[in-house]
Amino acid sequence: MVSTLLSAGVVDPASPDVEAAMAAKYPQDRSELPAFEAGGGDSELNLPRLLPEMRKLKAMRGVGPSGWRNEYVRVLAIEHGDNGAARAGGLVEKFADGVVNNRPPGWFYRVTAAVRLVGETTFAQPGGVA
């Protein structure tokens, strides 16, 4: 993220001039969002147990869509003697079940739908095409 903000193609979002230009071009939308009803499906999807599958993930592999390495995911599935750490795997399964069955925690959509508006500079295209 930092390298993107420091690249030659992105302007400084903290600049008052950039902030004013962005506010003029993209005014804040104050319209109400439609109500969301969780759990709208008729049937439950039964997920297979995730923890045994998480324990099988191989080390030193590429990251998946989440950006998490297998080593990060596997540690959540390790059987622990510590009660607090042992709860992590069960919470992961509960979270996954909620998301798959359209019953995510209240914060889920706010976090996953968060966006940031970043201004880009305009460069002349090859051949004089703007």
C-alpha cells in the first residue's frame, strides 16, 4: 500500500488542493443504503470441518486470495493445551459457517466493503493521445 501511495502515478491525498479537487469531482453520497437482512436463504449449507483441512496445508506455498500464507492459517488449527489459543480454530469455523450461510457478524460487510478514493496524476499517452 505504501509503495502505491509513493509511486509517481498517485498524488498526495493529504494535499489540500488534491482533497478539494477530489471532493468536487466525487461528492459524498448521503443517500440511505437499503436494509440488509442476514440469513435470507431457505436452507443451511453444511461446511465440512475446516480444521483438519487447515492442518494439511503445505508450507512455503504461494498465498491465496486472502493474502495469508499457509503458515498463518495452519497455526489457527494447531491443537493447543492453552484454552484461549485452542478456541481460535472453533471461532474460525463458526465465522466461516456464518459467512457461507449469510449470517456474518455485523461488522463484516462494513470492513469488506470499505474503499479509499485515491487521486491519480494524468500523463500524456504515447503519440499525443490524452
